Amino acid sequence: MKSISFNNLDESEMLMIDGGRTGGSIINDSLYELGNKVGSAVTSTINTAKSLVVKAATYVVNKTVSQLPGYSRY
């Protein structure tokens, strides 16, 4: 591997360094974006699950209470 002296870079070396920086930046941005999407999907899934648990619990409580002797909805 050739070591690069930053004092007298030729044009191709400058382009390689620039390309590396740009490529690294694009990959970094893409990973960040992916992380955000996965994060919001997980949050959304958790919220849906919470909502379903609450609905199920409410249903069970209502069913149980409605079967108690002397219970009337009105």
C-alpha cells in the first residue's frame, strides 16, 4: 500500500481521497436514514401492540363485569 504525503498530492490522489470521503459520507447518511426508519417502525409496532393489549383487557373486564349478578349497563 502506497503511503500518501499530504504535501504534494497529484490529482488522482486528491480524487481518491475525495471519493473516499464522499462514499463514506453517503454510506453514513444511508445508515442514519435506515436507523430512523427501523426506529419508527419499531415504535409504531410497540404502540400498536400496546393499543391491542389495552383493547383486549378492556374487553375482558367488560365481559367479566357484565356477567356479574345484578349488573346492568343502564
